[in-house]
Amino acid sequence: MTDNRIVPIVFLGVGNIGGTLLQQIVESGDTIAGRTGLQLAPIALADVSGVLLDPEGLSRETLQG
């Protein structure tokens, strides 16, 4: 198995479009990595209520919550 290149992603808004994209990345991350060699790593979510940030990548539990 080859190493995947990590691509940090910042979401500015997690409404209908951003939330759906985030959900797709979380649910299909392994498939995306297998096909492209890229591991998409959401590191920040921001909206009017505030910001969640982890430079190492937000946990799957946080992203699904």
C-alpha cells in the first residue's frame, strides 16, 4: 500500500453545500484516498457560531457530530 499525500481542508460554512461536501469526504475518504492517493483532512470548520480547528485534522467523531 502506498502512502497517501495529506491535503488539509478548511470549511468556511457548513450549511447545505459545505455540510454535504463534508459528509461526502468523511464517508468516502478511504475510497478517495485509494483512487487518488490523496487523504483529504478537514482541519477547520468555521461558521457564524465559531471555529473548530485542529492542525492535525479533526477527528471523525467531531466531523460526524
